[in-house]
Amino acid sequence: MKKLIIPFFFALTLIACKKEEPKKEAIAVNYPETKKVDTVDTYFGTEVKDPYRWLEDDMSEETADWVKRENKTTYGYLENIPFREALKKRLSTLWNYEKVGAPFKQGDYTYFYKNDGLQNQYVIYRYKTGDDPETAEVFLDPNTFKDDGTISLGNLSFSEDGKTAAYSISEGGSDWRKVLVMNTENKEIVEDTIIDVKFTALSWKGNEGFYYSSYDKPKGSELSAKTDQHKLYYHKIGTSQAEDKLVYGGTEAEKHRYVRGSVSEDNRYLTITASVSTSGNKLFLKDLSKPNSKLVTILDHTDSDTYLLDNDGTKLYLVTNLNAPNKKIVTVDAANPTSENWEDFIPETENVLNPSKGGGYIFTNYMVDAVSKVFQYDYDGNKVREIELPGVGSAGGFGAKKDEKELYYSFTNYVTPGSIFKYNIEEGSSELYRKPEIDFNPDNYESKQVFYTSKDGTKVPMIITHKKGVELNGKNPTILYGYGGFNISLTPSFSITNAVWMEQGGIYAVPNLRGGGEYGKKWHNAGTKMNKQNVFDDFIAAAEYLIDNNYTSSDYLAIRGGSNGGLLVGATMTQRPELMKVALPAVGVLDMLRYHTFTAGAGWAYDYGTAEDSKEMFEYLKGYSPLHNVKEGVEYPATMITTGDHDDRVVPAHSFKFAAELQEHQAGNNPVLIRIETDAGHGAGTPVSKTIDQYADIFGFTLYNMGYEVLPEKVNEKVKE
């Protein structure tokens, strides 16, 4: 049994401080015994040991016992952090404000999502359209699904007349869902529950039924067994699931890991996208106005991301990045929809396009250095106006049905809580619809964008946010957060948890790493497969920028990321362990040689490649795989790995094995802990109560290991020396 001695700091004063020689009292942290097995895999003649392979078995009592013992160690440590409860109290206080979503119309009613403050899940309300919104009643309350909030609402989709709704639920955070069908008039469930549904939209065909997607339920563990044959089904109202019609997929000759069906607003067309990976899709069209019509191929390859934005009769408006890395909109007639017949409607620009539609117009939301700029176009391709946004940040929404006269959009940035604006579509005027009443004053904070140089000379943007007047003395506790993958863009948005971090004098920095989508497909591809090291280099260069410019220093720097961002943290901390004081990998992809053997992991091969692809790819993956680069005799930063026992996207075995390796090989006095949330998955649908507990632990662990004895006076007003 390995024993770690760490310092215990007493809460002696009211101010946030790190004393040069704080009083310490040793506490012993005893890591649980983790057995090793003689598992060896051979890749292209190279043997690779995997001594903790047994932890991949999420159905075994042995793994469950290990989880229990690790959590006991972790929580035993966290309970000794003197300001943990103060952080939890502040998070709860700041979180406790009313949050209301933009209204949307379905049938005779207007619906909206609302959370009173600390409710575990958002509640859906409705009122008769035209009535006073104050008359709204509860339509669906997911908090009633289970007392602890661990059953959450997923999709909610209405029939054309609004009289029937289908909604999916997730139990314990799993990606596997159940679908229930409700009569919206009397709120009664009208059919048997549809089960074993995963990675799906719910798209209605008029009032008759809806399309959904799923895999065959795997043999063995439903949380970790491989799923790689996605299928699209049609469910007709009034029939059983056993009668659901297979629309696309299910042939051994042509497997697709992600299949999605979507019905156009006029109910004329069904479009089907089929992908083998998270990037690139085939595209098919079915004319629903003609009985027994056949699928028409629009694209028969996966060289682009292309989808139907809208149609005007038989004229299709497609969004594509085919030969347009930043995306454009093209038009084509449904009779001859293949790419050689496409005509540019809104051409590609130097900025990435994310369009929407509403009220008979198209809204083009462009990312300009990761912040929003929005324009309104008519269906002839004429630019009507630029929409004046309330500031520099992220705008979203701009969606409505064709006959609507107004729509709603949201605006946020790192210091501005998300507000909703009502937009008059014809006049182009905006008015504030709802602003949250939160105990946070944006005027006390500043957020600025800088550009720094990565290892190969690439310029990378980063937004740095903190209290005004922060002294750049190298001693500010700083979280550097990143993702860098899957064409996902990190745009400015407000977070309650980040607000609490900044209240403590913390700095929050977010670089837009290669691998993301901030500068289009080229930026994404520059961080994939044999270019993946670029992402880690960009992150390391961001840390060095913060240190070189005295925002912080290695003693006060924490790095954080989740999922693909967990890989980012794991790779960075094993490549440059001296660069940061704290590492916080969350639900991370940490075993790069075996990630593709679990659930839908093989679909990530576009970004990563697999160890079976080639000797070169195997060696490249092994060269940065966090699990395979933990070395004996190295002092790694204080590390708290977080995962969920029901994570069936990035299975917790990644985190389990990485924690075992780090605990075995850690050379210094920095703790290595793993916090395993029960009845929780990859993150979506996590109850508010669990989220608050988790962030109190994350921030507490971080500040404690930076040497802080107490929190700022704002949080500890009642504390006496």
C-alpha cells in the first residue's frame, strides 16, 4: 500500500493568501491497493503491457469494490479542505437565481424552460398563446422522475398540430434513452415506452409518427460494449415498438456509426445523414409527399459535413463545407440534387458560418476570432442587415417557424450572464426580453482576447477573464481550460462556476486550440491524427504565455478539460509535468490504444486514428497516450481525475486505469485522486446538486494544492480566527 504525506493548512486568517512558510500538519493518504495483471497486447511486433485491464470490466464486483475504496480515499482527503463547505455555500448561493429559456410555440401553446434556482432539472411550462405568460402552468417536470434528479429529460419534440409530444429520458446520465409519448392536452402517456434508444433526434412526420435512431443493444455491458451499427427507424403512433419500420442502416455491407433523420418544416422531405465518424456524412433525400418514394442520393461520400437547412418547394438550401472549409449555403432542385448541380447562395467567407432560419429569412451567424457576428438574408440571397448585438460575445438562437413575426436569441460572454432578446424580424429591432437577476456584477470584471504564438509559429487566440485591478505578479490562481478537437468551438459564455472562481481572485483563460472549429475545417484538421500534437503544443504555449506575462506561475496554474479535453490535460501533464501545479482531467479519453473498442469510440477515428491503422499511427498514438506515458520517478502535479460510473461515451475505465498508473508511479508529494460520481454519465443531465458538490471539490482541491489556507472574505464573512 503506497502512502502519501501531504500538507494540511489551517484556516488562520480572513484574507486569501499563500504564506511563504505556512503551518503544516501531515496527513497520510493511503492509496488503495490496485492489483496488476499480466495482460499484453502486440501491435506491429511491439508488446504493450496493460496491467490494469481488469478495471475495464464495469460489471465485476472487483471493479465496484475498487471504485468504492478510491472514493473513500478521495472524499477522506476532500473533507479535510477547510474551505470546501464555504465554496459549496457560495456556489449554491450564486446558483440560486431564476433561469428562463426563450419561448417557443407548438400548437395552441407557448412553451418555455425554467429553473427556479436550485432545481436539479429544468421544468417545462406552457400557456395558451396570446394569454398572459404569468398564467403559465407546469407541462413537464423532470424533477418528479426521481427524487435525486438523476433521471433527466433529453429531447422534446412535438407533432405538427402540437397535440402529441415525444420526449426522451436518461437514467443516471447514460446515453441510452427511453422515449415516452404524451397527449399534450391531458398530459397522459398514450403508448408503451420505446426503449434502447441512443444518439437520436426525434423528428415528426406531421401528426402520424416520428423518426428516431438507435443501435442494437449490445451483449454484455450496455455501458461499455461496442456499438457501431446505427439505424434509423420510423415509429407510427398507435403501434408497438416491435412494429417500427427500419428506414436506413442495418446492412453488414455498409455500417454507419451515426445515422440521423430530419423532416423538413413543410413535412415534404425526409433527409438522412449517415456517418462512419464524427466528421463527414453521406446525405439522402426522401419525398414524403409521394407514397413509396425511394431514397435519392445527394452525396454518396463522407468528404464533407452537409445538411438541409430549409426548402422552398423543391428548391433545397444546403449548408456544406464541401470545397468550402468555412461553410457556405448552396441551392439545388430536389429532382437533381447531386453536388455538380449546386449553386452558391451565400458563398464561403473568411469566417466560419453557422446559419439558422426563421420568419422567412436566413440568419448567418459567423465566428470572427471566436465571437459572433450575425446577418439577415432573404430567400433570394440578398443581405437585409447586420444584426446589432449587445456586445462582444456569443449570440445563439435566431430560429423560428416560417410564419413567425418575431424570434428570440441569446447573448452571453465570460462576464455577462446569458440574456434573451426578442427580435422583430421585419423591422430588425431587438429588445431585452429577459435578463437574469444574479448576484454577480459584470462591471467588476474584464475579459480580453490575446493572440500568442504556438511552437510551430501558429497564432492562437485566447480569452483571459478576471477581476478588474488584478495585479500581474505571477501569483494569481489560474485555470487554463481547453478542448481542441472534433471541430467544436469554444466561444465566450457565462458560467456560474467560473464566476465563483473569479470571485476568489482567480483567472480563467480559454485558448481556441487547433482541432476545434473556430477557423473552419482547416483549423480542425490541423489538430487531428498525425497533427494531434499541435493541440497539446497550443495548450502548452498558452500556459507559457500566462506565465511569461505574469498572470500566473507554475505554482498557481491549473489545467482543466473534459472528454477530448481530458485527453488534452492528460497529455499535457505527462509531457510537461513541471508546467502546472494542478491537473484536472474530466471524463477523459486517456487510453489511446483501446478507446475505439468501447461503445461508439470507433467513431472518433477521424480525429484520432486507431492503433490498428498502421505502425506509424500506433507509434504516434502511443507517443502521447496519457496512460502509456506515466513514468516512474516523475513528480506529476496534484491531480484530481473526475468521471461518472454511468459514462457510456468515454467509459470510466480510461480514468480508472490512468489513476492507477499515476498512483503507482507518482514520485513527489502531490496527491493523485480520482473522484467517481455515482449515477452520473458524461455530463449531460447531471443534477444541479451533484454539479455544485463537484465544483466545490474541484475548486477546493485546486486552491488547497496551490497552498491557500482560506478563501476571500466575501465567502468567509462568518469565519473567525
